[in-house]
Amino acid sequence: MKSGLFSIVAVAAAICAWTFVDRTSPTNRRKVPGSVMTIVREGRLRADIVLPAKPLDCERYAADELKYHIDKAFGVSIEIVREGKYRASKYPSHIFVGATSAAKTINLPGRKLKKDEWIVRTFRKNLYLLGRDSDIKYNDIGNIWNPTIYGTIYAVYDFLEKEMGVKWIWPGPTGEVIPKRNHFEIVRINRTGIEPLEERYMHGTVPWGMPKIGFSNEESAKRYCKEQNKFLVRHRVGRRRRTKTGHAFESWWKRFGKSHPEYFNQLPGGERRPAASGSLVTLCVSEPGVWKQAVADWKTWWEKDGRRWGFEPWVNCCENDYVSLCQCKRCRSIDPPDPRFAKSDYWNGKMTIADIDRIRKERGSYGLNAMLCDNRWGIPKDDPRLRHIPSVADRYARFYNAVQEEVRKINPDARVVGYAYENYLEAPRKTKLDPSVVIDIVPRSYFPYDKVESDYFREVMLGWKNAGVKEFLYRPNFMLAGGNYPFDQGRLILDDFAFAYTNGMKACEFDSLRGSWACHSMMNYALIRAFRNPLHGYDQAREELLSAFGSARYEISKYLDGIYAYTTQWTFDDFHKVSWQNCTGGNHGGGSYHNSPAILGEYFTERFFTDNYRLLDSAKKAANGDKEVIARIEFLRKGLKDAEMTRRTRIAEKTKLAAPGDKAKAAAFDAAFKAMNDYRATVEDDLICNFRYEARTEMRMKWPHKEGNTKPSKSGRQMEY
């Protein structure tokens, strides 16, 4: 495997035309050998930015970003002009941004560019930055619900990174690493590129119009949204194709429960109905009527909306958010022999319909799901070890194949997309997949993500690949873990990300972006950086982030490495114990995505915070008065402080719950909760955390946040969490 990765990296390096970047000191006035153009000489501008006469908003956005970074790097105010005016300018060189007439005169682009493709090129004394662009409104740039064809923007970012040495390590000004100098020349450049992944985004990103819950005022919430969105665009988060995936059959029970009960899972005793809510019912995937109905629904959608809205012609066959439950003879006849069926009370006939109803009543809608899926987060309190869960993947592979065969009769370009998920995550043993079928693979766990999970994921993915799958979507839940406290399990995740890419991953969507930038700085940067180069790796991302801390680099490396070591020390058994010591209701133990603060009393110690404050103090001294570096250190400190105060609030809550009716302990919790929120109000404009996300999480634990403004966003879409 190592030799394969090495070959890929070597080929990529050979293809890339890396260019020389002037790293000379500000006082060095000598001309750079081989230079083509000068942008700044001795602090004076020698170029301007030129847009087309009628620029697209993408081109305007690109020019604004270029100006912003040039101004900050050189202490100037570079002009943005439109074609027709630049010839009269006083500058000998020009930076042409977008589809300018000047670019056309030198035969750029010279051909139709692919989606996401961009060009960075010099000619004579000028620079050309262009790409394929969408005609999208300026304020909608970054909206991932539509394809994000931003070639010119990406060309600008490529230039800023490779020629100017710019980095963005987290949202907002403190995360902008823009080297300062007063002299800048560039050598000949002839570079094109395209993003390696067709889709690259996170669930949970917040659109405009975000309710202010968790923030003390709406303007702070809006600023958080704006800055995070800008950061994600800078890291090319987006999609060049629009696909329809996700739980596809949530409305089917309401639509067909009475008229077509044969569409749905057969439960013990022969009844066909949901084991939980109607939206969680699973299908009888061996039923031909299900195949035909799925294709009929797709045809109606495709002809009415799908084609018109620019979707790929994919038939979404991703099951509802539950384990597959159908016990009918036809489905069971597809399942290969597996001794694990005999060990499972659901599959061996011991569990009755009355048991299912009792489990739902006692453990909630996902109670049965937790008992039948191999997922560390879902394992009940009384089941401390990973269970042997039989796989029903063969029946799903046949289902995908059958729908693919049906839809091909209507549209030869249509493709089926289906999950590898829950109790059909393991690859089919006997069934080969139609090569047109796309598999959306969802790893089973997200914390602790250790070698056990990594090995299992690799085995699963290779199994589906060997069963004939050519293209994978990758939808892990890694970013759900960690709450608003210091957390990092990025190294192994990045290793597996590279593995997935080399084995057919064409798109990735993380679930979900919590936005705890100060506490998850290393992991978040590494994962987002991998979108642009899946082989980039954790260590290279770490070096990039540490370079932002100048002379305090050593102390910050100890701080980040300490967080990584603290996170990865937890074994499954350790965390399972802590989790179920802090169950806050429902089927989940503490520390899951919807009650992450529940474990904080045991997960961290007072010494953890004391030691890390001391490290940050040392880093501040080592910064030698560098204001930018000190601001970044303080950014980390504010996140650490928020985590500490959240922990104190949880400890006060547990003390209160242990003594019902004790007014003093209830008052102590109220005081800790107020102090936490008061502190958050003082740092919310520093972008350290998406406090709305954390407040929503804490509300599930019945912490007394107030909902605030809950008006929908301008797009009509509520926040996705």
C-alpha cells in the first residue's frame, strides 16, 4: 500500500508545475532571476486588477479576495478596474481576473474548461487568473445546495497560496496567515488544476439568517456565518455536481402503508409495519413492487424537477435511518449462511413483536436499532462489547442491481446510489454489483476512532470494491465527536481518507461541522485541507498550521500534541464506561453528538486545563511580542476557557441532579450556566465556536437556553443539524 501511495504522490508532483515564490527580505531590491512581472516594488504598486467589462459575480468575488490579500500583504490598496480603462492606468503590469478580452487575445482558455477547472498563467508582463464559473449571485457564493462552479475564485486562491504563501487555518482574521513584505515579483507560471473530489462538503454548515440562540445578539451570529462561509470557500468546499442522496423512503409508510404493505419490512409474527416511527420503517427490498415504485418516483421527479435543477440522473435508493428488519422468506433466502443469525434474538426467532414494542417504549425509537447495529455509540448500557451482527448486504446489493436494471430501460445514463450502512455495512458475500451502482459508505463509529475501526473500515470498503463497486461516496460522522472541548483524532482519519481516495472515493460529505474552531483547530484544518488533496496527510497539515505561530511554534506543537494524545488515549471500554455513567435520557450514553457535554466531568480533569493554560502562557512569552501570533494563541485560550466553563456547568448540574430539591445546589447550577453564557458573549465575535450548535446540544440536556430568533433563512431552509 505504501508503494502505491508513493507512486500517486510522485505522479502528482511530476504533473504540477511548481513555481518560484520570492521569499527575499523586504529590503532586497534586486530583480528576481527569470521574473516576468512585478506587483510591488519598494512598497509601491506596479500592477492593478482588471475585470471583464461585464463581470460575473464569481469574477467580482475573486477580484475582491485578491485585492484583500494583496492589500494586507503589502500595505497597499490595489485598484480593481474593468476592461476599457486599464490601458490608461499608470501601471506597467496587470492581473486579469476572469474571462477578460485580454485573456481571449492570448487564446485563454483555448478550450471549454471542465467544471472546477482553473488556470494561472503569466504572459509577458501580465498575470491571468481564470476558470469555469457559474453565473451565481455574489451573496450566494458558498451555498452548497447548488453546484459551486468557481473556477476563477479557485485560480485566485491557488495563486495566493503558491506564489504569496497565504494560508487560512480557521475562520476570521486571526486565522489568515498572510506574509508581509514590500517587494514582490513573480516568475513564469503556466498552471492548471481541478479539484480532486467532485463533492466536498460538510453537513451542518449554517446559511444566512441563522437564529441567534447561543449568541447574545443576531449580528454576532450573522458574522460567524459569514466568516465561516468565507473560510470554507477558500478551502474549495463545494460540489461540481448535484446529486440526490440521503434517506429516500421516509414518506413511503404514509404514502403506501395501507395500499401496499408488501413494500415494508416483515416483523416477527408476520406483521408488516414500522418498528418505530413511520419515517424509520425499512423496506422489503426483495419485493419487485418496491423496485418499480422507486423507479416511478424517480421518473416523476426527474421529468418535473431533477433535470431542470441540474441534478445528476441518480436514483436514490438509500434506506431510511434504521437497521434492515425484513424477515420475509424471500429476503432471508438471499442472505448467505452466517452463524451470527443464530446468535441474534431478532433473527433466530426469540424476539416477538411484543418485545419490539416494549423496547420502543423503554428505550425510544432507536432502541431496537441500537441492539441490531454494530455501532459503538449505539451499544446499550447492558451490552459493553461489540456484538456479532449478521450482515444483510446481499439483499441490498440485489436491490440496487434490480433498480439499476429497471431504470436503465428508461434512461441509460441513470445510476442507482445506495448505502453501505447499519447492518448492511459489510460487503455482500455472493452478489456482484452492477458497475453503474454508486455506494454511499457510512462508517459505523466516530469515537473512539482507533485501529479497530480503521481496519474494519478498510475491510468493508475493499469488500464492496471487490464486489464490483467502481465509485464511492464517503459520508463519515467523525466531526460529530468532540463537542466544544479540545479534541483531535485526525491522524488516523486522514490515513483512511487517503485510503478511500485511492480505492474509488469520488466525493465526501462529513457529518457534521460543529464549528468548534478553537478546540478542534488541528483536526478541522487537517480534514478540510484534505478536500483539496486527499493525500496531503495529517503531518503536513500539522506543519502548515504550526507555521502560523512563528517563534511560539514549539510550545503550540506541545499543546496540540497533548490534545491529540489525550483524545487517543481513550479505549472503547474506557469511554463506554464514562458514557453510560452519564446517560442523559433516551437510548444514548453521554458524549454522543446530541449530549456531548454530559461526559465532561469525567472526561477532563482540572489538571488538564491548568497544564494547558501554562503551555499557552509559555507560547505567549515565546511569541516575542508578535501581535498576530499572540492573537492566535489567545484564540486557542478562549476555546479552552469555554470548554472549562462548560465542564463546570455540567459538574454543577450533576450535583444538582444528585440532590433533588436542594435549592443551594440548583442555584449553583444556575450561576455556573449564567457564567458560561456571559463568557461566551464576550468571545462570540472572535469566531472560536458555533455557539448555536452547542446551545442546541445543551438544550437537549435541558439546559435553560432560550430559543431566540427562529425565523427561517432567506432561502427558506432552516439550519441543518
